[in-house]
Amino acid sequence: MYLTPGPVSPAVKQEKLARTISAALGCPALLGIQEVQSRPLLQALVATLAEPCGFTYAIAHHDSADARGIDVALLADPRRVQIADATLQQACTSLETGIEDPTIACPAGEDPLFSRPPLQVDLLVEGEPYTVFVNHFKSKRGGEAETAPRRLAQARHLNSLVAPLLAADAGARVLVMGDFNDYALSSALLALTTDTGYLENVLLSLPPQERYTYNFGGASQLLDGLLLSPAALARVAHVEIVHANADYPAGWALDPAIP
């Protein structure tokens, strides 16, 4: 889910997002958000959702180092979910990123790895512990091959966060979600799934014709993911991608009646 006004007015965008979350998604208990342009916009969305959803979402969010001012966040239904802690998990890398992040002191010759660090949220869902990581990996802007090492390094850092959780408790319920800006068979996604065996991308269980979350130049693509640990995967009863906007012409973005 993306929260950036873009060419559409903020009011129309907010109304469309609220309609998508309430009508198309049925006000889910957990909702990962990418491209949060500001906390006030996030709070305004939550306020708009209060009436159709019948509750006020709790917000887990921290400002990131992104030069464009876009962050990630998690919304949670407080009737079912209790948020215990939320932390941005920044890291350093020998790759040259040019990112400035005052929250981390990297060794000489290293840069911060993420402009939008993973948001780790520890919570209880109906009394049972879960750990959720909301992500927005480096985009392919600048070239797919040129940016691939960044996404691979970001995936490996996520592995370093997930591995100790599962080492301490093989039954830990871990959800890694978000916009990975890469394909399911890319080196970054394979590093999170096949290469380690820690996680499984449940979206790949869908038929190929339903397996897309984005449309670019007429080509349907799966750049987002929902990766689960074995214990979390065991709780899955149904998997579905709601194509709330990828199936419609860009011009419909101006119509608030259409999600």
C-alpha cells in the first residue's frame, strides 16, 4: 500500500486509499504502508478510515533518511493487535550509497545501506507474538544491474535480523512484507527464500496469471512480497492479491469512486 499524493490531489488520493482499505481489503488487522510522505498524511488516512472500519488504526512509524521524505509504516487494528515495539533497522555497507543518516555511525569507508530502513514491529495478534518487517528496497532507478547489489545487500541484512529470531525460537512467527523492487527469482528475493530457507514467499503459491502487484508499460509484474517463517506459514488459510489499481487505466486515478 502506497501513501504518496503524486499527480493526484492529496484529498482524492486519501479518499481512494480509504476506499481501497475499507471496501476492497475489508479493513485488515495489519497493513504495511510504503511511500509515507508525512506522518500527518498517515494520521489523516487513519482518521478517514475510522468510520468505515469502525475502529482507529494504531500507527507504527518512524521518519527515515530518504531524501524524498518517504517512509514505511504499519497500521494495526487495536482490537486484535497490540504493538510492543517498533524500530528502524539501519545497517552499514561497503557499497557507495551516498545516504546520510544521523541515526547510525558507520565505520570509515562505509555508508548507510538503506534510505528507508526496514521497520521491525514486535506485536501480539490476539495474544500470540509476531515480528513484522515492513520494507521498501532500493528502486531500479539508475539501472537494474547497477542497483541490484544494493537490493542484495539489503536482503542479506534482513536475513541477519530474521536468523537470530528463528535460532532462538524455531516456532517464531515472522512476516517480512513490502515493496522489494525486484522479481521473485532475483538474487535479492532468492537470498531471502531459497538461499537460506528461512522464509517462503506465499504470493508464489498463486496461479501465474494472478501473480502481479504492479503494471509498468503494460507489463504485469510482481515486485512486492509477503515472506513468512515456517510457523507463520502454517497459519495461512488463504492467499490473494487484490488488484485494486493494477487492472485499471492510469486516468482512473482521478476518480475517487474507484479504488
